[in-house]
Amino acid sequence: MKPVHQTLVRALGVAVLLALSGCAHIGAAAWDRDLLAKKSMQLNTLPRVTEFREHIYFSKEASSGGRTYDGGGCGCN
């Protein structure tokens, strides 16, 4: 009979290999990358509009400063 610790080490090794094999296919396939690169697939499709809206938002937030910005509430940031 094999010692218990050798059996546990082998079982742990098999479990690690199985867990790592689940990460074998990470990312998009080559034929899908053209679809994912389209502007409509981006998280922020209108970065200039978002930047403008965030500037207005943090300029108006006098007490809290807005989203991670220091603001005075006067719009002079």
C-alpha cells in the first residue's frame, strides 16, 4: 500500500492540472477579432461625449468632488 501523502500529492497534482486546463482557451479566436475591434463593441463608444459629461458632473459636485476629482463647484476645473 502507498503512503497517504503520496496519494494526496498525486491527487493535488491532478486537480491542479485539471484547473489549469480550464484556462487553455482564453481570448478571442482570430476570426472573431475583427468583430470585437468594431467601435460598437467598445465599452465606451463615445469617449469625447463621456469626457464632456464627466467634466460637467464633477464641476457641479461641490461638496463631494464628483468622480475621483477635486471640484470646487464653480465649473473652473
